[in-house]
Amino acid sequence: MLRPWKLTLGRIDPARSTPLYLQIVHAVIREIERDRLPPGAFLPSSRELAAMLGVNRKTVVLAYEDLIAQGWLISQGTRGTVIADTIAQGRRSAAPRPARAQG
């Protein structure tokens, strides 16, 4: 399966007050807004991205779940996770916001 996206999320910093999963959420949304992640592009698996970023897999799963809940991503089961092709142009410029309450 082709994975056309090169990792350009920048640094995920555990020292920041923003939870790690939200840092990932915001970074993915930025990549979508900058058209670096086009509709239909596959993201790395949660295991792959966790290894690349040096974070726990559950952190990436939480970020992907949040992005799916917001409509940015679509899970295709065993095929992987892709950028939603139904994101309205106005939505692409919307400020990132978490779907889950911080706590």
C-alpha cells in the first residue's frame, strides 16, 4: 500500500502543556490546511506514527480518533486511515479544536 505522505509534523514536545495527542491533532490539521495532505492520502498506521514520533501508540490512536470525530480523517479498517475527501474548503481553514474535553 502506498503511503505518499512524508512525516512533516514537526516536533511533538512532551514538555509543552498541550497534551501530546492534541499536538498531533493540530499538526495533522495544519498539514491538511497547507495542502500537504490531500484528500485520500493515507496516514501512517498508529504503530508507525508512534514509532516515528517516539510516543505511545495509544496517544496516536487517540489523536486519530479525535480527527475522525471532527471529520478530518476516515478510517478504512484494515486498509488504513485517510484524509477525508469531503472536507469543505471553509473547514480546511478552520482553527483546530479538540473533539474531546481536556482533563
